[in-house]
Amino acid sequence: MLKKAHNNLTVFTTHSSKLQSFIGVHQIEQQVHTFQRFVEDQENDERANKIDIRIRQNGAIEKILSDVESTESLGEVMVVKTEIALNRETSVSRKAQVQSRLQSNINNMEMNIETKIDINIKAYSSDMICLVDGRVIVVEWAGKVNLLTSDGELQKQLPIEDGAYCITQVNQNTIAITYPKTGHIRIFKLDNETVTKVISLELPCYGLSFSNDSLAVGLRVDEIRIIDLEGNTVNSIQVESKSGLFNLVYCNDRLVYCDEVGKAVYCVDGSGKQIWQYAQDLTGPRGLCTDTYGNIIVTDGRADRIIVISKDGQNSKVLISDEDELKCPWCICFKKNENLGYICNINATCLVKFILSSV
């Protein structure tokens, strides 16, 4: 502050008139007097004192440190082991585990047809899913997307562009649909019935499945591409198929897909390495889904059969045969938390509700 006053003094005396200099010097003199009084007042204030702090170490501390360094042990740790009685009664959870092992064995699996419902969509079906809330969506071959109640009643046709092919559920309120002719995937919100995103792949896209926050989509006959919900490629898997990759299942970093023309079902890992191949007595595998335990349920529409393949691909069992009068089953979906599912025939005239059980 004194330096500032000094600078002001220079300005007044150099660049001002005598009257201005007189007034300015008088004002500065008053300021300096105020500063002087402030300094004089601080002489009796403890805050203005200079304080030196000195520390002298107590000799007892050195003795303690010396004793600690020479100490070989600070004490003992004793462990006392006491046997206790365990309650080994069979619990409910243990029973559930035993039941789970039985149900995962496909030899004990049965598919019981509960109802057959006339739906009369009157168009070839290409795919279907069972929503979390129990409703069913049936997709017409390169056509419309139909929303049905759990009883098979047509609720509405979703307001989405025609040309759909395969469908998967992303979450309770979101589905994704492939459009082969345009090479697009449309993300659709069910609550407000709007398309929120269009992913362009620039290639014919068919089968679609959602897992691990990613979409697996079948491109033509030789590639399954893993993409995130923004359309960014996570992985590209080269596969072999004699037919288009119309139906596939993505689960636990494995991909299972049908080769309808090649009459086989394949399972590959994320690198495209084949884990197993199943081609026993298949005439034209088409629809795919998995049960609660990872077993693969396949519609063999040309033979009027439904078969199950064990998740390791080593065993199979016919669940529904032509004797059950289920003609040309084409699409299939499964609601894992309730052990039930639906089958739609190729003409989308009949919806079959089934229950999976073990014997």
C-alpha cells in the first residue's frame, strides 16, 4: 500500500498542476499517517511477535526404540480348534439342484402340447419371439410384424415398415428386427411404438439374436457379425452354410445356427471354431431356441418334427413327431422362466403353446 501511495505521489508531482499536486499530496499524507498508526498498534499485538519453536527429544524415546529393535517376539498367537456338529438335513435348495440335473438331461425331457390356436395371419412366417410379459410376436416373411396376446389373439400389427424378417428382444421394452432387402436393423420401442435407431449393414441380414449387450446377425451365408446397439462391429465370425443364415441363437459366447439346405445344425465359438455339428436325420432344420439349461430345440419342419439337441451336441431326442399332427412347424420360441413356449407353422395359421417337463 505504501508502494502504491509512492507511485501516486510521483504522478501528482510530475503531471498535475500546483493545486492538484497540493490536494493529492495532502490525501497521500493522510493515508501514510493511517498506515503509521496501524504499524504502531501492531507492536503490542502478539501476532506481530517472532516465535521460534525448538524441540528437544526425550531420552526415553530412544530407549523405547532400542528395546523394540532388540525384541524377538511381540507375543504369541494361539489357535484353538473345536469340532462342531453340522446339520446335514436335505434342504429345499439341494432338492432343486437334483431336479435341475434331471431336467438338463434331454432323455428325461417331454414336450406337451397345451393348446392349438387358430391365428389366421395368412402369410408365411419367418420368425417369432415370446416377450417377457407373455405376449407373442410373429413376423411375416418379408412382411409385417404381428403382436399377439398369450392366448394367440391378434392384438395389433406394429407400426413399422414392411419387409421384416427376424426378431429378437433386447429388453422388456425394446425389440430389434432385420430387413434383408435393405440391409438394415431397426430398433423399436414397444411403449411408444417408435423406431429409435436404424443400423445399416449394407448386406442382406437374416437371423438375429441378443446376448451380452450385443446383437448377433447372420449376413448372407458366410458371416455372423456381432455388433453393439450403436451398430459398431464387435466381432466378425466367418462360418460355412449352404443356405442363408436365417436362424441363429447367441448365448454364453457361443453361436448356434441352422443350415437348412445342408440339413445340419452347427455350434461355433467367438473365433468361428466349430464346437459341434449335428446332422442326424434332419430334413430341413429351421427354427431355433434354447431351453433353461442351454439345450437346443429345433423345428424340422419338412418332417413335421421338433427335436432337442443337448448343449454339447452329442445327444438328441424327438419331442414332437408327425404322429402329433403338428404340420410343418417353422418358428419356435421359449419362455425360460415358465418352461413354456410357442410354435408357429409355416403358413402362420396355427399357434401351438407347449410345456416342457421332465419325467
